[in-house]
Amino acid sequence: MGRGRTLGIVGGGNVGQALGRLLAPEFALRIASRSRTREAAAFAGGDAETCALEDLADASDCIVIAVPDSSVAAVAFSLSEHNPRVVLQTCGALGPSDLSPLPEQGVSCATFHPLQTFPHPTAGVRALPGSAFGVCGSGEAAAWCRRLARILGGTTVHIAEERLPLYHAAAVVASNCTIGLVDAASRLMEMSGVDRAEGRRALRPLIEASMGNALTMNTEQALTGPVARGDAATVRRHLDAMRNDSGPLRELYRAFGHYLLTVAIRRGLAPEDAVALRLSLNEEP
Ligand SMILES: NC(=O)c1ccc[n+]([C@@H]2O[C@H](COP(=O)([O-])OP(=O)(O)OC[C@H]3O[C@@H](n4cnc5c(N)ncnc54)[C@H](OP(=O)(O)O)[C@@H]3O)[C@@H](O)[C@H]2O)c1
């Protein structure tokens, strides 16, 4: 088999399995995991084979590490004993230097972070084509990232290593915080007396339209509601109605209110309205 046709994946979890399924038609795939190696190879399909971690370097032109963030360093160390050619890893908060000692050995290393969410492998397979990939690295490893992204129908954004935590925080806000906001809105609907399932159904068109507007218009133009209107009394009423909630709902509402205030100011909110809103947001019950 010619150079560049063999790919190793370490980690048979959500990301490893999804990448395996989508890349199996293009590569001779070898998968090494801890307990789910067979399951991951079966999910990948094609000619994907299981492989021991210590044999992966010999069997692969490029290795993608897709294990929990806390295990990346240990896997990199194990691989360093077997002279891999190119090593990528999928955690967006870690850079090539976190794969030590591989870079010091001259192994070309990069971060290849799918800017997508994988609650389970099948969801990842559905969502990944067309996604962006955060890439940190250079040379052969970066070329592999571009090649894999192209095969996956995606694009790449290049991130400097010292800025990876900011890039990854952006991904977390876009993905995890969106889930948190849907959950918080559903909880408030429930507190208002609407059954949870019915509340989620009722909120869906509003959430979808807001998300669509946020992504297609300037966020300043897309913003509506009491903060955009400078309606401090309504904000106070909202916070007052949440005063008996034992969870962090009020803090979430306050923090978001303060952030939305910066958007409203950018769109021209009058300074006196901004002062009144800030007072309402900071007021204790
Ligand atoms: N999930 C997401 O939405 C997402 C999105 C972008 C990036 N990422 C990144 O992708 C990476 C993997 O995330 P994930 O969600 O796929 O995690 P996951 O579902 O928990 O899967 C991790 C896999 O790694 C295997 N593993 C753990 N330690 C290992 C070791 N020492 N040697 C070999 N295999 C080992 C696990 O073993 P078993 O074989 O026992 O299962 C498991 O299959 C993380 O760095 C994460 O930050 C995740």
C-alpha cells in the first residue's frame, strides 16, 4: 500500500468511532482502544481492523488520538516508544506541545479538533460532514489535518497554540452553553406551570428562529427583548419571580443580562437605560 493510505485511531469512543466510520472508505484503518476496540472497528466498517497500541505506529502513516483529554499525554508517551511518523489529537484545548515527548523526537504533531458535538457516534457521523476543524501545528501534521478535513467535507481554521484555550472556550460556549440555555428555558417554562414536554415543544420555534437570526444577521440587529428595549422594570420582575429557585437560574439570567447589555449598548441603547438595567440586574431581592 502506498504512503499516506494507512490511518491509526486511538480511542474507540464517540469521536474515534465517528471518525472511523467516515474515514474507513478512504484508508486502511487500524483502531486501538482500551475496552471498546472491537466495537469501534465494527462500527467503522469497511476493512477497519483492531490493533494493539504498541503496533499502531508501524501500521499507520498517521495516528489520530481521540481519548479523554486527561489520557492524551499518557497515550503520546506510549506512542513515543514506537517511532510514529505523524500524530494528531482531537482535544481543542491541547496543542502539539502537550504530545511531549513526540515533538522533541521530531515527530510531526498537530491538534485536529472537530468543531462539532458528538453525544454519541451516530450523531457525530451525521453532523461532521461540512464542519470546521481547529488545527494547530505545521508541516506534515498540518497537511494531514487539511487532507482529513477535505475528505470529511469540512474546512480548517488555524489557531496559534497559546490561543487554543480561547478557541476551545468559543466551542464550549457555542455548543454546551446552547444546551444549557435550552435546559434553563425549559425549566422556567415548567416553573410557569407548563408541562416540560409541552414547554419544549412550545419553545422550539422561538429557539430555532432566534438561532437562525443570530447566525444570519448582526447579533446587534438580531437582539430583541427587555434588555434591547432598555426595559429595566421587566428585568426586575423576572429576577423577582425567580427568587425562590434554589439553583443558579438567577445567576445565569443576571450574567446573560450583563452580557446582552454590551450588545444592546453596541446597537445604541441610551446610557441612562443602560444604567437602569445594570441596577435591576444587580439588585438583591
Ligand atoms: N465528544 C465531543 O463532542 C467532542 C468534540 C470535539 C472533540 N472532542 C475530543 O475528542 C476526544 C475524545 O472524546 P470522546 O467524546 O470521543 O471521548 P469518549 O467517548 O469518552 O471516548 C474516549 C475513548 O478513549 C478510550 N481510551 C481512554 N484511555 C485510553 C488509553 N489510555 N488508550 C487507548 N484508549 C483509551 C476509551 O476507552 P474504551 O475503549 O474503554 O471505551 C474511549 O473509547 C477528547 O479529547 C475530546 O475533548 C470531543
